[in-house]
Amino acid sequence: MSMTEKDIDLQMKKALEKVPFEIKKIKFVLWIIKIVKRAKKILKF
């Protein structure tokens, strides 16, 4: 299966549009984990 340059450009654009959303999701999950850890620390005292 060979792709033309147009096809490749299109795939690149689609991939780039998805990337920021994935990054936001990961940051959100990490943020939640941080809050949970902080809450556990506070509740132990």
C-alpha cells in the first residue's frame, strides 16, 4: 500500500490534531493522582 504525499500530509494533520487532546488527558490524570496523594498525606496527620 503506497501513500501519496497528499495522503501522508492528511494523516500527519489528523495525528497532530489528536496529540494535544491526548496530552491534556495525560496531564489531567497526573493532576488527579497528585491531588489524591496530597489528600492522603494530609489525612494521615
